[in-house]
Amino acid sequence: MGGEKINLDNGNDTTEKLNQEPEEDHIIIDKVLFHLGHMGLYQKLLFIGMFPFGCYMTFVYLVQIFITVTPNNHWCRIPELANLSMELRRNLSAPITASGDFDRCMTFDANWTQVLQTLQPPPPDSPLVPCRNGWEFELSDIPYHTVSTEREWVCDRASYVPLAQSLYFVGSVVGGLLFGWMADRFGRVPALVGSNLIGGIGGVATIFTTGLADFIFCRFLVGMAYDNCFMIMYILVLEYVDPEDRTMVASLSLALFYGTSVTLLPWIAYFIADWRILLWVTSLPLFLVLVAPWLIPESTRWLVSRGKVNDAIKVLRRFERVNNVKIPNELMAEFIITSNNKRLEERQSFLNVFKSGPLRLATVCLLVAYTGCNMVFDGLVRLSGSFGLDFFLTFSLNSGTEIPALILLVFILDRWGRRNLTCGSLMMSGLFLVIAMFVQKGIGQAALVIFSRFFINMAITTVTQWNTEIFPTPFRASGSAVLHLCAFFATMLTPFIVYSERVWGLLPLLIFAAIVVVTAGVSLSLPETKGLQLPQSVADGEKIIVEHSLCGKPEDGEEGPYQTDVTKRHLNDNV
């Protein structure tokens, strides 16, 4: 065993146990991890190690909003009026619309030399023409120039911003496939390094873009990092945590690390007030991931599932040293024998999940639930500038709901369960969205949407943890990646859903409310996983789904095809 020596001279009981048929792999692994401590020093260090990756997810996901946001007030530039004050230039050149606002995309077809002499705007019935000399921007609500203002992506080019954001999610689809496959094929740590590196490269390259095509390409690269730059670390840490600590680690990591960074990001952008410097500040830290292979252990569950038993033992020994604990020699010997005798789905791809009826149905339901939560989650962020209030404050308050929502989850998720929490949170989120449709734009409507965001935060965090508890170890990362990439496909639509407010102001709220209701209904089909060990094999996953779904539990006394060998041996022993 590569120099690993286990003392087997512990009496006849040990020898007899090792000569018996080994227990199920997932039971042995859970026993081994139990002896490493519930939340030992190493687990606590790994939890703290999630902090930079939570910030990185914020950077790759939301920075694009702050580098492309467009000020509310802009109008056609008239060179002849350049020496006048900004307010006078606007009053002379921008026609008044039927709603009483200044027209942002049209100006008068007038003799501007004559207007300059009289300092009176052209007659209201003068013919109008599109902006011929570009636009002027009032930097009061957005106090710095962005990509949109420098490249004048407004009016007939306003669709460039949602187009770039949608193609960012195309990158997320490609990255989800690539790094999810890499995480299950080559390990969690290599995939973590790769996803963060590509995000850093894309972020730095964005600074040097000059047009639409190169900007889209660079944001595509950044999109490849989302959200594997955090989720792979999230999965890895949860694989070392006991069920009773799993909710605390999952929810607090998102609340403290992602929630705090996303709440502070608007003010970082506000005080930097330069989109290029903002990209430097948020892209360069991603390169620190290069030290991860020396600091972050590979997943023992993954190593066993790939037959890398010697590597798994090295990781376990490191945990023993850091946590100052000892795995019993008898248990370690059984772990080695069991792991060497069976390679769990070692060469199977994620498509093998669909050969299992229960896992296939659960995967489809998870896909719908995760996609729906992500669309509403992303859409409500993008609506921050739609309420006529301060953009940075509204964004910060909207995002700040993550912290109390996820801290609350720590206390109630393992009491109420994944299914009840997801469905209930979604229904409350939908209720606030419907009420917001009957409230005038302003503080009241913004507050209702913020409450809706509070509950959607709870729902999406629950579903994120839920999928790690349903997918077996060999498919956990790739399964999570497939769910995310399908969600990213749908999330490509959210910039255009938000853009649809130009057709009808309440249309985005109506669409998001409908998505929430459908998602809540589908979530009821998923199995309850609170307090259960993570499934190590397909059989384990099937057992959880069949026995813990609302309609899937076998009849009393029926053995069913999903009982483990341990259960069968126990029954035979009793007979």
C-alpha cells in the first residue's frame, strides 16, 4: 500500500472481521470521516478557505453589471452647444416626451447656430432626428464612465449590454461542462484551479477591449469561471463535513463570504469610480488560486471513487495530524480492503445517471428547481436600477438580504427540511412579486422586491445544498455542473426579461412570479435529505430517492431493489 502499514495484530476479532465480506463503501467512508472529527481544526480551516472563493464568485458574476451600467440621463450631443452648461445643453437639444421626460435618443433637426444665438429651444413641432454626433451622459446616478458610456451602447445599441450578459452565460455553460467533467475526472482541486484562472484571464483581458466582439469574447471567458470558481470548493468541503454540520457550513459560507462581498461590491465600484481599475481589483486576486494545490486536500470520497486508495490514505493521515485524532487501525484496514476490492463507477460518465429511473426523475426535477431559482435570483438583481431610486443603495440592500436569509437557514433548514423550505420560500417570494405589481414604482415596490429576494435567497441556497445530497460521489461535481449549465442557458433570458419593462413596466415582475410558482410545485417531487449521509454510489442515491420522496417509499415489508447489501445481511443474520 505504498508504504502504508496497518497493525493487524489486535486479536482474533480483528482477523475475523477482515475475513468477512466488507461493508458497503459509503458506510466505511462515513465511519472513517467520523473519526476525523465533526468539525475539527482542518474542517474549520477549509471553511475559512472558502472565503476567497466566495469573493471570486461575486467578482466574476456581478462586476459586469457595474462596468456596463448606463446612467439614466443621457441625450444627443450637439457640437455647436459644447461651450454651454450641461443643463442648458440638455434643455436646448432634448425634446420633451409625452410622459414629461427628456428624449434620450432623438433631437431636433434644427439650425443649432441660430439656437445658440437665441438660447431658446427649437419649436416643439420641429422635426426630430436620431442622434448624429453621439450622446452626452449625466454622471449623477452613476458617478463614473462605464463601457456603455464610453462606447455609447444606448438607444439603438442598448441591446449590446444584455447581449454581452447573455453570451457571458454561454461561457458559463461551456465552463460548467468543462470544469464539472474535470472535477469528476481529474479531481476537485485541478478543476478549482482551472476555473479561477480562466476567470482571472478573462477579467484582465476585458480591460484592453475596444469594441463589442472582443468584449463579448472576454466576458465569455469570465463566464466560464462562474460558478465553478466557488462551487467546486463548496462541494469539496461538504464532502468532509458530517450531516449535522453540513447545513451550517453550506449556508454560513454563502452568507458570510458571498453575501458580504456582494453587499460591499456596489460601494467598491462607487469609490473606485473607474471601470478599468475595478476590473484590475476584482480580477487579479483570482490568480491566487495557484497556491491551492498546496493548501487544499483532494476529496477522499472522490479519490476512493476513482480507485486512488493510496492518495486517499495520505489525505486521511494529514487530517489525523492536523486534527490530532487517530483512525483505528482496524477501521483503516477495512477501508483499504473495501476500497481496493471495488471501484465505484470508476469509468462511468454522468450520462449513466439517466440509466437509473429514480435518479433520472430527481435530476429533471432538480434541473427545473435550480433553473427557476436562478432565473429569479439573477433577474431581481438586474432590476435594482428599475425603481427610480439610488442604484448602488438599492443593489446593496437587495443583495444584503443574502446574509440574514442564509443565517436563518442555519437554524431552520435541518428542522423544516429541504422540501418544505424550498417550496415555502418560493411561494413567499412569488407572493411579494405579485403584490409589487399593484404598487407604484418607488420605495414601496423596491421594498417588496427586496423581500422577494430574501426568500429566493433561501430557496436557491437550499437547492444548491440539496443537489450535493442527492447526486452520488462519482457524479456530484459533474451533476452539479450539468444543473448549473442548464440554469445558465435559461439565465441567458433574464437580461431580456428585465429589458422587457420597456414594453410594459410590470412584465418582468409577472414573468418572475410565474416562474416561482412553477418551481415551487416541482420542488415537492424531490426527496427529503436532511440528516442523511452523502450517497457514495448510484445504489445509495436510488435508496435515498425511493425511501424519502413523498410518493416513493416502498410498502412495509417489501424488500425492493434498493436495499443495500448491509441491510440484506442484517436481515439474514436475524433469520
